[in-house]
Amino acid sequence: MTTNPASTSGRTWAVSGSGRAFYPDDPEPDVIDIEDIANALARQCRYAGHLRFDWPEAVYSVAQHSVLVYYAVRARTDSVEARRAAILHDAPEAYVQDIIGPLKPYLPDYRQLEGRWIDAVSQRFGVALNPLPPIVKEVDIRILLDEKQHVISPKSPLWGLEGIVTPLCIDIAPWTFTDAREQFLSICRQEGLV
């Protein structure tokens, strides 16, 4: 992040992969770009990078997670709104990062910032993300158990979800950056988001 030389307020700004400048604390819907989102999410690792040791070259990205959530939602509903929300449910993380859940209670300002980005992404693409459609929220929680089984260490302690929700029962193997990015963008095209 860089201090904008044209800014007299000292606000910081960042640059997206396509070269668009954006202010992390002041999201502008017209700066949000689906290719920037796909690019950033395909490079961001879920679980702060704490993946299984037997995946030495792998990255389980936020983009891959979003694609898997999308397919699970699509298998359960014909709702265009739910499908579009499924693929975009983590899109704000392209601009404000994927912060692991256990850390968020210690970052109250982040929650507010994330909320503003959720609203900006919703406005940019005309998709309701706050609150998420119930089917998207359900699938996003259930996939955690599949991720626990396939993505993170099998030695990890129980999360308290076992017995409360059931996994989706999908196998998860890591994708390349290119595959994650292209699959994410392909779905966005199918859903009329591009």
C-alpha cells in the first residue's frame, strides 16, 4: 500500500492487478473489476496458508473455494440470485484479504471495512451479499467440514461443527492459479457478471 502523493489527507491507496487504484477504506463500486477479483482470489490461500504438509506445492485458494461453493449451491437450487451470490460471496477479500475467522473478533475495524466492501461488491454486480441467501450460507458452513478433511491437517482438533452440520461430501484437491482463476471467471461469464 502506498500513500497517494495527490492526497492531502494522507489516505493510503493500493493498486489492483489491472492497475486500478483503490482506497481500501473507501470502496468505490466503479473501481471493482471481476478480473481483478478472479486474479486476487486465485492467489489467496485459504486458512492463512496453513494447509496439509502433504500438499507442498499446492494452494487451496479463495477462488477455488468460491467455485466449489457455487457448484454446491447450483446443485441445490435454480435461484440465479443464490448462484450469483455463491460465486461472489468472498469477492470483497480480493480487496481486503481473507482474514481467518478466529482473528476477526480482534479486528473490529476490519469487520466494518469488510462490510463496506460487501456493500460495494453488491452494488457493482447487483447481487445481494448482505445477508447471503440462506442456501449460500449453509453451503459455506458445510464446506468447512470437507475442507477440514481434505485441506488442513488431519490432526487438527474438532471445530464444534461436527454433529451440528453435515459435510457436503466432496473431494477437494488443489488447483493451479490458472485453473482457479479461469474457472471463477467462466462461472462469472455464465452468470452474466462479466
